Amino acid sequence: MSKKKRAQRVSLSGGSIFTTIAGSGPPVLLLHGFPETHLMWRDVAPLLACEFTVVCADLRGYGASACPPSAPDHLPYSKRAMAAEMVEVMEKFGFSEFMIAGHDRGARVAYRMALDYSAAIRKLAVLDIVPTSAVWDRADDRFALAFWPWVLLAQAEPLPERLITSAPEAVIDDALAGWGSSTAAFPAEIRQAYCEALCNADHVHAICEEYRAAASIDREHDMQDHIAGHRIRCPLIALWSGTGALATWYADEGGPLALWRQMADNVVGYALPGGHFFPEEYPTQTAEALARFFHGAASSSG
């Protein structure tokens, strides 16, 4: 595989998925969160590409990827559907087994991939999240006020769609500045790209459908796995913001690692500097943490 980055649209039954691929070595898939696109990995991916074949993808409904029609139960935007799509993307590149790192929404797709496609996922890194079911089971006024997209975007259409498309800049500014990260980590062209991604009505509707799925069918899928004793078997590393909510909110329950150990067998992890968007604030530290883990040398402390 060439070390030079190249963009490629992968055609699937649900529409095309925009990707970039670079590097050589074991394959790694990187998935972004909200309100970002694959561009969030712009500084991390080149560092990893020195040792790995790195695929960055825009999730279904985000960035330059397609927005297939949804359904009343939001299943097309469930993490299960999005996970299946990303496995297919990697198969198109010739990778039947690979490692994966996801941030925010991408991490929710990533851990669903590890549950549904255990034979394909060798290692899993989840950045600044705990399982979806754990979030909703513990949701309170603090959560609703701090992470408004969970509550606002999950409302019935068309209210959230109309609000987001009418003021995409306000959404981006609040997210980038309000979740503990430094706005200096986001150059003007990156901020503009994130804003443009929220100007398209089809994409905004798709993003809202993804949040509606997280409030409904994704929780059902998590609960079904729990009842069936279905767990994440591959090694998992959880990385979280040292100044963000995960550093303190779940301390009485043992923190993020304790919550992940309710779902996964082999868990390590620690906090990294920066706010919620620490991969964009501290790309070198993030890349180093991921590389150590993917090489099998992750530690349980920073």
C-alpha cells in the first residue's frame, strides 16, 4: 500500500462512503465523531501511517458520505447498520481483519463492530466515550445540559433539523469551545469544513437520525447483548479527556474502565490531556497511545 494519502469513494448498496487511505503495514480504521468528519484525524493519521495502513472514513450521513433513507425505527442509522457498512468498506480494501479507533460517535460504531464482527476486529480503541446504554442509564440534568446533542438531536423531526441548518456556525462554535477543548486546535479551514457539513439538509437529517437511533434501537441492541452474555472479546483501550466529563462523572463506579469491563473482557485505558476533542488538540500523544496499543504495548496508566 502506498504511503501517500489518496481519497477514494467506496460504492456500497447503501450509497458511497468517502475514505482516505495511506501508509503500509497492519490495517487500522479511524472513525470520527460529531460534529466532525474524517478531517479530525488530519494530524493523527500521518503519524500512524508510518507503521500502519490507515483508513479514515466519513460515517454514513456525515461529511462526504451518502445519506440513505431512514425508517421509523431509525434502523438505517443504528450503529449496527453503520458497523456493517464499515466492515464492508474494509473488505473492499482487502482487509478481512483490522484494528479500529473511534472518537465520540465513531467509537460507538466501533464497539458495535467488535460485538457484531468479532472475527474481523483485532483490537479496539474507544476515545472519550462509555457504552451508549451506560450513558442513558445514568443520564441526569448534568448530562442534558453538558451534552445537548444527545437530547436535542434525538427529538422528533423536523425541529432539530431546522435548528441545526439555520445556525450551523453556532453549533460548531459551541461544540468546539464548550466541551473543554482549545479553539486554537481548529484552524479556520477546518472549522469551515465542519460548518459546511451542517449546511446540507440531507446530512443534518441523517445525523439527527443517528442520534435518534442512539436513544432507541442502539440501546436495545446493547441490552440484547447484555442479556445474551455477548461481550467484546478483543483487546480494548479506552482513552478519555483528562479535563472532561469522563474524568469525574463515573468515579463512584470505578470510572470509564469499570463501565467498559461490564461489556468487554480485556480492558486497559487512561486519560490524555485536552478536552473532548483531544485527538485534534494533542495529535502526537493520541497517535503514540494508539500505536503502543496496536503494537501490543499499551499500559494501564498514562
